[in-house]
Amino acid sequence: MQESLQSFTDSHKTLLEDKMREYVNQLEAPSIIKESMLYSLEAGGKRIRPLLLFATLAAFNQDTKIGLNTAAALEMVHTYSLIHDDLPSMDDDDLRRGKPTNHKVFGEAYAVLAGDALLTYSFQLIAETSAEDATADAKLAIIKEFSKAAGAEGMVGGQVADIDGEEKQLSLPELEYIHVHKTGKLLAFGVIAGAILSGADEEKIHLLTEFAMHLGLAFQIRDDILDLEGSVEMIGKPVGSDEVNHKSTYPSLLTMDGAKKALVEHTTLAKAKLAETGLNTFFLEEITDMLAVRNH
Amino acid sequence: MQESLQSFTDSHKTLLEDKMREYVNQLEAPSIIKESMLYSLEAGGKRIRPLLLFATLAAFNQDTKIGLNTAAALEMVHTYSLIHDDLPSMDDDDLRRGKPTNHKVFGEAYAVLAGDALLTYSFQLIAETSAEDATADAKLAIIKEFSKAAGAEGMVGGQVADIDGEEKQLSLPELEYIHVHKTGKLLAFGVIAGAILSGADEEKIHLLTEFAMHLGLAFQIRDDILDLEGSVEMIGKPVGSDEVNHKSTYPSLLTMDGAKKALVEHTTLAKAKLAETGLNTFFLEEITDMLAVRNH
């Protein structure tokens, strides 16, 4: 019988969160930096990137535990990016998921350093994946993809373009550049890493990457819609904050109706790419549907 | 005939600086982030960490070019740490090596992100070392050591302890904890990486690590002495700034005479460890002597 996405999500979230806590706790480091790292790692969130990695492993009928270290690394890098993005010199956010941001609790210096420490540790966790779970070549391939997805060619580049585009009227290609890099690349990495760990061929990796890029855009469009239509309880930050900040969004460029159509289009394309793989993609499809209708 | 340290340094600095420029230029990323990364990479400096790596390869009679990617990674991580340390929320420095600090030129947001991008890219460069230059297992071993040396258990942990110890009277063990972690671990990494690339056994790696820890302490004691005795032209920052900032230093804990004695002691111990290795350590000895008497 097919396990439900809810059950798959719950069990893997617990596995992941226990592992991240264990990894941070075993660091021989000043306690304040470990507290700062754990505060943001444990602030909740959908754990969508690790979940994509686990769901990809499931699509290849692999034991999902072989992805646990890489999943922890991925969530740590996502978390570091949130800590740095929230800094006063960046988005200057006081709240994240309804809780005070890292620098509001620990101060800016420890927030910068907690981000640096999470980023640095993440590569160690991938390198320390046991030999039974991944070959040395697979680990190195994952490290290269991870660097590209998280660095200047990926997430950091997207954040730079985002800052650069503030207070400007962006074109749709400019807005897509930002989201593909700022959000899409790291979402796609989860899928790519799952495929590499499964020993997938180039063609399957290519199809799964295309799936993930559509999923990433759908995810971001839904985010923009929620920013206008959601409530502060649901999304953990003030409703309409993008509008107040004069940020270009999908609804502002495409109208709300156009944004909703684009959301459906990218969701449909994402699922079409999945179907092409011929894999057992039940969880990946369910995640795609879940992200398209989520309320937070 | 033995090549001089000066000639060895000059040729390897050129090799390294060309490679770092090439690597950053080939990034497909917004030009502002590449400019910010290059600005700090090209701000000069002694390149002492890469030099230790090259000198260690020379001690094993290896072609030093096999360490070029790791050397570039190491200098990038050192550079990222300077960018983040100089931020207003950290040391709040306006000058570094006599030039405006990164955030003074590019603003805080791009300074944080340039640091993040350098740190992230560094792991990619190690992973992309060619198969002729390093085995997959050697690259993974280097990545693990690099993470430990740079992260919460190393440099970041040292920076945390340094911030924590500001305005406090530190004991000598507390001061050593800071310097061993903030400076020593990354210096030692250069030596350890050179040894791993040379296929060294555990015993040689252990001796070379001990050498590097003594060298790192000598390096820091010399820094503290220079801060009191140097001139602003020589060291590129105001003389006596540690005193103004009420920082605990070796001279403040040991007296100036005591600090100078400790410098000689650590230099002597460092060279004794080198002698024990039985390797061709000419350049490593010369670097040790050079650091003990340097004026900047």
C-alpha cells in the first residue's frame, strides 16, 4: 500500500531534525554559537528541500537514509541563507516564521557567524557520508553541485540580483532570474543530489532538474500570491510586505489572475517532466500539488 | 642549488593570484559580486597560508602545482573571514592593509554576500582538483579538514571566543584558545592539506600539525608585538589599536619581554618539530624565521 505524503513527511522531518540537532551538539565549539545555529535550525519550516531529496530517493526505490547527511547539509545552508538575508544590512527583518530573527536574539555578530558556521559545516557533513551510503565520486559530485547551487552562480547570485532590483520595476525575465537563482537552484539541488545518490543517468538528472526549476517557480509565485492574500498568522510575516517594500512580484507584473495562471502552468509542466522520467514519483507529485495550494 | 624563499614566494604568489582571478572571472554571476570578491582577494597580503601549503608539498618533493586549487580555496576562505570580521557588527574596521575595507566600498550587504560566495566557492575548487593531482579520497579528506579548520570548531569558533572576550581580562589559556582557533587552525590546514596531497602517513601529519600550531602562535605573538611597536605605514592599521580597544594581548599578559621570549620559544619548537619529520623542510624553516622577524 502507498504510504501517504503526510506520513512520509512526518517521519522524515523527525529523522532530519534529530540528526541536525545531534550534529550541532557534537561540535566542540563555544556554546553561544551552537545555540545560535540551533535556534534557527529549530525555528520550524516546511523542510521542503530535504523532503525533495528524500522523495527523489524514494522515486528510485532507494533507502532514503542514504541521503540523511546531504539533507541535513541542505537544510543548514537554507537556514544560513535565511539568517544572513534577515540581517539589518539585507532585508532587515525582525520576524521569521513568527519568531524573532536570529540577530534579534543573538546580535548581528553571532548571527553572521552562525550563518558562516552552518555553511561551513554543511560541506563536512556531505564529505562524512558513510562509504556504504555513497561512493567518493558521488560525494564529490554532490559537493560541486551544492557549491554551484548555493554560491555566486546560484543562491548568492540570486540574492545579489534581488538587492540590485529593489525599488526598480523589473521585467519578467529579471524577476525569473532572481527566483531561479535565489530559490530554484537550491530546491533543484535536493532533487539532483537524490538522483546522484541513486546513481541516475544524465537524462534522468536533466528531466528531474527541469521538474525542479518549474517547481521552484511555482513555489515562488505561490509565495507572492500569499504575500497579498494570506494572513499574518498563516505566513508569519506582515501581509503585503512586498507591496510596502515596492518589490516586483508576479502579481504586480502579471496581475493576480496572470500569476494564478502561471502557477497552474508551472505546476503542470513540473508534473509532465516527472511523468517523463518513468520513475515512481508519487511523493514528488504530491509535494508539487501541496506546494501549489499551500497557505503558508 | 637551493632556490631562495624569495624566489619560491614570488613565483607561487603570481601563480596563485592569477588562478584566483581566473576562477572568479569565470563565474556566471552578477558582476558586482565578482568585483566585490576580487577587490578583497586582490587587496594584497602575504599569502602565507597558500605558501605553507606549497612549501609542505616541496618538503615532500612534490610538484607544487597539485596544490593550486586547494591553495586558492584556502586564500579565499582567509579573505572571506577578513571581510566578515571587518563588518560594523564585528570589528568595525574601515581599513585593511591600508585600503578601505570591503563594506566601505561595496556596502554591507554585498560584503556579507561576497564573503558567503568566497566560502562556498572554495569547496567547489577543492572538489574540482583534477584526478591527476589528487585522488577522490584525498579531496574528501581535505574537504573535511578544511571544514573543521574554518568552521565552528576552528576559525569561526575562535572569532566567537574573541568577541566574547572583548573588554575582559583574559587568562593566557583563554587567549591561546582564541588564537589557536582563529588563526592557528587555518594556518595548520595549509600544512595538513599539503601533507594529504603528498600521501603522508599519520605520524608525519601529526608532526607537521604540531609545527603549524607553534608557528601560528608565534605568528600571533609577533602580530601583538607589531601592534605596539610597529608604524601605521608598515602594518596598515593604527598602531596600538588593540590597546585602545582594550584587547588582551600577549604583551599585556606577559609583558613585552615575556612576549618576545614566547615568540622565540614557539619559533624554536616549531623548527624542532620540522626537524623530526626528516623531510626536506628548507622553505618551511625559512617561512618560520621570516614570520618571527617580519615588520608587517
